[in-house]
Amino acid sequence: MHLFPKLNIGSNKHQHDVILISAADGKFHIVNHNGRIEKTVIAHQGACLVAQWSPDGAGLLSAGEDGFVKVWSRNGLLRSTIVQSDVPCFNAIWSSDSSAILYTKGHFLVIKQLNLSNKITKWKAHDGLILCIAWNANNNLIISGAEDGYSKIWDTFGQQISVSVKHDQPITSLSWSPAGDMFVTGSYNLIRLCNANGWSYCLERPSTGSIYNIAWSSDGTQLAAACSNGHVLFAHIIDREFTWKNFTCTQIGRKVVLIKDIITDQNDKLDYPDRVIQTALGFNHIVMATVKQCFIHKLTSWNTPVTFDLKEGTISMILLAERCLCIVERAGISVYSYMGRLLASPRWSTRPDALGRAAISLGPDALAAIDQTDGKSVHVFDLPTGLIVRSSTDNTVTKLTHKMTVSTIALSQTGPISERQLALLDYNRDLYVVTVKDSKPKFIKLGSQILSIVWSYETELLVGLRANSIVAWCCPRAATQPDWLALTTVSKEIPDLGRNPVVLTIEDGVARVCRGNGSLLHISVAAFPEKLLKHIAANTWQAALQLCRTVEDETLWACLAVLAWNYHQLSIAEEAFALIKQYHQVCYIQHLRSNIPEKLAAN
């Protein structure tokens, strides 16, 4: 059975639950919220094994033992027969945009594009019969489970991302969390919670028999499982841990959060009236969202929070920046100050609940998001940082269009809005950076084969991760020439990162990296360059010069040269360019310095 998807409809309309039920006699039934059967359709010969509404609610699909996969209107009228096969189809699901269907055929997985009649992607996924599949809207990854005891993660091209350990029994159920950061697998007397890379968080062995189906709550904090002994199993996600500088925050119960300062050893339990569904820690604040309210605690006085009511209790994400926070709900996206004041409610054609963390980024005075209908476009909204609250129609929006589909975006966290930079990764894994407020935005390519990126909270240091190395671009905006960019880039080899590693934060030049197996690494990649950038941000050029003379590092001198040139500190730039052997630039600076006073005197 499958509930009709909750859509973003106007508050003046009340949406009733409509249930779709598939039956063993080959029929599916559309049942209203009162339990009355609105329509019964004979769909298949043999059992109707799958019946599922499309994500946009415009139609439904069914699959059965006869090997047919069919698409129907929401009223139960046949639109088309997508698949005719000689083997039963045990599972079929929609893509997030309702443009494709993923279905099983014995040991194979097949993706069929609806708008392109001949476009099919097919691959052998398992050695046993495939029993269950799931396709996540946020990360666009597929998981499959089979009688061979393995669960596997795939991309949409059929490339294997990871494979689980072999289980003793067949994998009978799978389900992604709504955010795409976790998934759950079910087997005989077994339920396992895994990270999106496939490594296991925890394993429970309830005496329930096989677990046939798993469904997440829309906020991703709890799940329900249908068991073969007739019971329904409920589970809650706890022990989620967040860290920032010397603070750690751990959810130890449904309504209880433990916060600790590891330097002073001060700790406290924070009790909330309702279930905690989202937590964010950073920028000297901890933000907790319950089903009904949002609590903003200062880390200096966490017992006196600022509280405000939420529009809806389904929060998928909280983003933090220096001066504001962003809450992503099913009803929309809202930006608040840390005093609980609503600053902006950006609106564009999007489903907020389908936005992943890679598709949205918050800066101190801007919010960027990838357009879901056109993946090549990025919207950047200006945010008010004063006390004046603007309506959603007053927001200044900058639309940036890249030549390729964009997969990941990140806004820089420092500097004035005129220098705000947007780093983006496209589907080729190429990294580009663009200054948002330029009259003619220019996309500057920084590198290739980049897996993950993050900006420093305190400077314009950008760090990226490759398959076996970490790279830091110390002056991505200032290094306008290719040779300058090469001179101000630091790279460090790291073996054994595994599949899909992620760089989480960069602080004081030390990067925190999560390996593919879930273990954390702390790597010093750009400690001195970040210290230099802090000196320059504070306009203490002599301290920056003294640092370079003390350390005597070519990359550090290159950073100083490029930044001094950009900030018109010609005497410092001349010394720095000389030490990195850029003699043509030294001659040019000497020419400028000798001619500028003459021109000023002549004027």
C-alpha cells in the first residue's frame, strides 16, 4: 500500500489521504481517507506486486507476476504498458522527477526513460533474485537487495558505489532516509542502519521474522517496519553527534540532547517538550528544531534559548552562517536571524523537501540553490542583514548559468557581499569558482576530478578532495592568472581514502575528512596560508610580511604577492614576487611605482 504524496498546496485547501493498495488477485484499489474504495482496476494476471503513486501525484505505476509494468492516470485509467517481460517484476519505482522508472528483471536492474521510448540502462546487479530496490531523490543513488544476501549501492549509470557484507539470509526490504544520508536494510530477524556510503552505523536483531517493508517519517528521525510475524516495528534515530571547535552535541534520547565543552569539561542536558528532529551546531550557536518549535542557543549561555514556532513540523535541513540561519521545511525555505527574526522567505519553482545538502548553500548575506528544473542554473538570493525585514518579492536574485549540470555548490563565508564567491562542482567533477556580484560573472576553473569541497569559516580558503589527495586553493578569487593559481595551490597526498570521501570542515588550516569507511582524519593542509589570510583580512600587512619571512615557504610568498597586488600594496608585492622569481612582475611594479608620482604631479 502507498499513500498519495503530500504536495505543496495552498493553505486554503485541505488534502485528504488517498491510499493505493495492490492485491494478490491482480487488482489495485484506490481507497479514500474514510476507507471507501473509490476505484478497483484489474491490472495484471497473477498478483499485482507493486502499486506506487508518482512523486508529483499525476499518475501511478503497477507491476505484477505477469512481468508487465504499467503506468496509469491518478483516476486508474491505463496510459501505457512500459514493460512486457517473461519473468515476474518484483519491484518498480519512480525517479524523483517522474521521468523514469527503475524496475527489476531477475538478476538485472533496468532504468526506463518515459520521454525517450528507446532509452534503457540495464545491468546485472546480483547473483540472486533481486527482491527490493530504493531510489533517493536527494543523492540520486539506487540501493538493491537480493536473495544472495548482499545490498549494493549504484549510481544511475549502473556503476557500483559499494557492496555490503554477505548476510546469512536474503535482503527483503530497503529504504533511504528522506535526506539521502542514511538507509536501512531489513532481513530475517535483522535490521541494519547504514551511511550513504554503505558502512554500518548499527545492527539490531529483533525476533520479528523477515522484515518485508520499511517506511521513514518525512523528517528522517524515525521509521516503521512491517514484520512477517504480524508486528509493526518502530525505531528512532539517536546518538547523532555534532562537533564545532571545542563543543560537542549528542542526541541521547528522543527529546534529550547532551552538550559539552571539552576544554572546560562543562556539560549539560537540554530537555525539550517535543521530539528533536534536526540539530545544527556552528558559529557560536546551537539550533534545535522540534516538531513544533525552533530553539536557538548561544554557546556562551545555552540555558536561555531564543524560541519561535515553526510553520510546519517537517524540517529536512538547518543551515548556519555567521549572521543568519536557514530552515528548509516542506512548506518552504525561511531565513532567520539568531534573534529569531524572520529575514526572508526565498521562493522559486522548487520542492524544498527534495533539496539535498549539496544543492543549497548559506552565506552570511546570501542563499544559493540549484534550480531543480534546470540543473545548469543556480539562484543566489541577497539576504537582509540589518533590522529591516523584506518580503519575498523584494529579494534581489542573481541567476548564474553554467555550461554543465551542477551537482554541488558552496558559498564563501567571509568578506563583503561584493566579493561573495560561489564554488561549484559539475557532473564532470570539475571545480569552478565565480564571483556572484560581477556584472559579467566569469567561471574560473580551479581543478578536475574533485569529489568534495568546503570553504573555511574565517577566510577565503577553499579546500577540495580528490580520490587520493587533498587540495587547498589559498587565493581562488585573487589568482586571476593560471601561473598565479598554480603557485598559490597546496596539494597533499592521502592514501586509502576509500570510495566517496567527504571533506567536512577546514579550520586553522586543518581539514576534517570523513573516509569512505566512516573514519575521521584531521589533516594539516594550509595552516600558514590561512594564518596569512587572517592577517590580510585584518589589514595587518607587516604581520603578514613577517610571517612569510619567518616561514620562508614559496607558496606563502606567492599568496602574499598575489594578495598584495590585488590590494595595491606595491612595495610588499614587489618583494614577494622577487622571492618567487616572477621577475617580469617585479619590473612591472617598479615601472608603476616610478611613473605614478610623476603622473600625480602632472595632474
